[in-house]
Amino acid sequence: MDGDTGSDIGRESLALHAAHSGKLEIRSKVPLTNRVDLSRAYTPGVAEVCREIARNPESVWKYTLKSNTIAIISDGTAVLGLGDIGPSAGIPVMEGKAILFKEFAGIDAFPICLDAMSEDLVRIIRSLAPVFGGINLEDIAAPACFEIEEELQDLGIPVMHDDQHGAAVAVLAALINACKVTGKRFEDLKVVVCGAGAAGYAICRLLKCIGYDTQSCTPVQELIACDTIGIIYRGRPGLYDNKYKFILGDETNSVHRTGTLADAMRGADAFIGVSVANLVSEEMIRSMGPDPIVLSLANPVPEIMPDKARNAGAAVVGTGRSDYPNQVNNVLVFPGIFRGALDARATRITDEMKIAVAHAIAGCVSCPTPEKILPDPLDRGVVTAVAEAVKLAAIACGVARSHT
């Protein structure tokens, strides 16, 4: 394939959504066939449940849907590769996420697409939070996504922007196993990250603080981030206008390299693309170090197509697509991480939990090969492994309400 986005699939998807008027419905867990059922489920019986929760607020986890329900919240400003298409046009994606949560992790998730300015989103989400056991922020453009997530960390329930941390964890898992395939040491890697938006920022921060071993905090040896202008470096003109790019300039590029993406890639061990299509040439891959790792994750068309990357000498190639080997996709992360967080009744999702998830995902592939560095997204065992790792990490770092 040469970058075809799948017009047949697009037409089939339109027909599917039209036939069912979307992909979600709400069903009752309890019978409602007679007056006794009605009295228990609603009035007068439900009043006693309300009184119990009022007396003991923590019992809301026992008596309501909160313990297994999350909100998928978006403002539609950064939907897939489509950009700012608005909250209504974002609904099909949020519905899709909801059915993935249910299918893979047994979690009830509800799409909430808000027509609101970023400064209002925090207030609205705070108002919605009592119903939910967790908040999955989705498809919110940078830098608002960073600010909103930071502001909501005191809610007492996990709040995670999946485009940031889901992507970063999946990339870390891929790099762990790609190192096993190529014989490279994680802490020796020279990594280039192309894209400084939500995913790129989170990937950079994770790679700078996480070592190959879960007990280690050894970062990769060298990390260079690039945006549309070129290499991000401390003191670059205009960097002070964006707090998050300023942080990247301060925390990455210790060798103070300047120039273009092509300049950054010379001698690199790994390329991670979370940017736009067809940005990388075969010549740029050839300029990298021996047996380079290429994770070209722009969707639906990657920065360089896998066949071209391999022809240019890449030892391991991954994309975000399901029609090529090594799909580096958030679906490996978000169902299990929220399953584990809900089971632990975690108050937040920590870096320790993200590290544990990355190693759990990598561990689902017993013998990594160039064609298989990650488990299949449809492998149901991944959620189980990830959820268990999250629960143990939540307990270890003191953010778990439940230890069962």
C-alpha cells in the first residue's frame, strides 16, 4: 500500500453508523417487569440508597454506576488527523472509544462532547465528576489539553488525556522490545521525536525520566524534539511564547543541536513520528545510526511508509495502522489502565503506573521479533496484564483506595 486511507472502509463505516444511528445504547442491569421491581429500582426504595450515600459518601462506589463508569470528554478540537472539526463531528470517535472500553475492559464509558472554550472545560468537567470513576480526556488540542489535565488532578479520580499518555506508554513499550530485537540498550539510545503536540510532549517527558528497568530512572542518552520549525533547543527564538515547548527546550537536546529534522536524525538510533504524512525520506533513514528503530505514527498516512523505511535500512518499523506489523496504538493502553485504576479506586494516574503499563505490554510478547514488538491490539490478555500492573503500582505509590 502507498498511503491509501481506505475509501471502501470509509463507505462501510458510514453505512454501519447510519444503520444503527451510532454505536451506543443504554441498557438496564436490573429487571423492571412489575411494581415490586419498580419500587426497588426507583421510588420509594431508592430513597434509602440516597440516604445511605448522604450518610457515607464513599458508599457511592458501592451503590451506583460510579465504580465502573468513566466519561470520555472532548471539545472536538483535535480529532484524529482531522483537526478542529467541532464537538458534534467528534461524537463518532468518542462512541468508538466507548465501545472499546466496554469490549476490552468491561468498562461503561459515556461520550461527552462539549461546545465550550478551554477555560470553561475545567469547570464543566468538575461539575460532571461526581457521576464518574474516571475521566478520559480525548482529542483536545494542545496546549489546552495540558492545562486542562493539570487543573483536574485534584478531583480524586483518575484524569488522563489519552492522546498524551496512551501514546507515550505505547511508544515506551515498543522501544523496550525494539531494543531487545536490535541489541541496543535503552539508556544508550539517541532518539528523535518529530512532533511537539500532545503526544510528542508526553513521549519526550516519559523518555527523559524512564529507564529500561522499572527500578531505574536512567533516561535515554540523547533526546531531540522537533516541531514544524525544526529542532527545539534552549533559547530558540519564540520558545518563550509556549510554556510546553519551553519545557521541551529545557529538558531535551543536551547536545544543543540546531537545524532541521534531517539534521536531528543523523546518527540517531530511533525516530518517533507523531506529526504529519510523508515528512521523512529514505535518505533521512539512511543517515541514522546502524539498525535504526523507526516508529512512524502519523495517521492515517505515516511520516514514511514501512516499505520505504525498511528499504532504507530500518531494523524495526512500527506505525499507527492496523494493516502493517507493529501497530503502536493507544488501544493497548487505555482500556487496561482505566480498568486497573477503577479496580484500585485510584485517585490519580501516576508516572509509576504508566511505567508499569509499558513493561506489562512489552511483557505480553515473550520473544520480540522485527515483525512483532507489540501484542496484537485484539489480544484480550493485554488488558488483564495492564490492569494488574496498574493496581500494584497504585498500591505501591499510595494512590489506591482499594487493595483487593
